[in-house]
Amino acid sequence: MYHPTVPAELTSRRAIAEIVLCSGYPTQLLIGAGLSAAGIEPAPDGTLSARFVFAISAMDTVLLLGLVLTFLNASRERPSAIFLGQRPVVRELWFGLLTVPAVLAMVLVSQVIIRLVLPDLHNVPVNPFSAFLTSPSLLAGLMALVIVAGAIREELQRAFLLHRFEQVLGRPWVGLAIASIAFGLGHTVQGWDAAIVTALLGASWGTIYLMRRSVIGTMTSHAVFNVLQVLAGYAMLTRV
């Protein structure tokens, strides 16, 4: 069984503060306030602003990952040990690819069950990100967004949070549940049904990380899933 070391510099209070700061909410609220003050609004005409979404995603990725690396350095922990573990990178890439069909099936089954059992949770008829599929340039930007700010940032963030939860609580699965719920709540703009499915996705990728102690597989799975979702949305929009 994996037992994380707890550096002497890392107190419980400090670890909890780092978890909160790296949850994504404080950084995005701060950046969002700054962008709004600069006249860049999230939804000036009732739809998501591509300029705002791309700006806040890029800035939050830099800020959040900077915080993660700073906190690990302050506690004298090697990022490679936390994020890569001991498994060969190429093997983890292939493993991540092999998980994609199972992830797609889980999402499909979850969506069907929610629509049948709790149809009122589908409270956003049209995904607001579909507005980013109206031109090749926006499509390219969205693809980069879901890979860099989605797969790469979120999986590094998730691994760091689970690592800290495990150091503080000693029970990684409690941290996984909390982080997954927070991950889902961050996607409520797409609807409550999407938030639930997203929480399940976060729990699935978090479980993989805890089992394998490498983000390569989860990054790969997450990136491929996101790209397939964007391409499917673009295909449906252009077909109509």
C-alpha cells in the first residue's frame, strides 16, 4: 500500500490552505474579477464570451500550476515523484488510450440514466460552449483549451489535491470524493446533469491516479475524451 511521506515543513493547517488555494475557485474568482474590471465580461450578451473563457483559462492554468510547483518546492517534494511515479511514460500513454472506451461508455450510460430518472437536471438545453464551434479558429482555440486547461492542468491539479488530502487525512478516497464534487460543481454552467457526469469523470480519473500514481494515463484519457467531445459537437452543429 502506498504511504506518502509528510515533510516536516507541511503542517495540517498549511496543507488545507494549499488545498483550498489550488481548488480552482479562489484563482478563477480573482482572475475573473480582474478581467471584469478590465472590461472583459464572461457573458456580455447572454452567451459565454470566448475572449473571457480563453483568457481566464490560460491565466488560471499558469497561476494554479505555478502555485502547485511553489508549494511542492516549499515542502521539498519532487514534482516528478508526485506526478509521474515509477511507471514508464509510454506504457501509461497506452493505458490512458485504452481507458477511453470505458470512459465514453460510462458517460453515455450516466446521461441516459439521468435523463430517464431525473430529467429536470437537464436544465441547460444547449451547451454554452457550442458557441465556440461556429468557426475554424474558435474550434482550434477550444481544442487547445480542452487539452491544456482541461486535461493537463486539471489532472496535475487533481493529483496535487489528492496527494495533499492523503498527507493530511490519511484517507485518499475522502479527498477523491471532495475533489470530484468540487470538480463537478465547477461545471454547473453546462447544467446539473453535466455537473454530475463531470463529477463521475473526475472520480474515475482520480481513481486511476491513486491506483497508478502517474498523471500520464489520466492526462491522455482526459485529453482524448475532451477532443472527441469537441469533435462530436462540431460534427452535430455543422451537420445541422
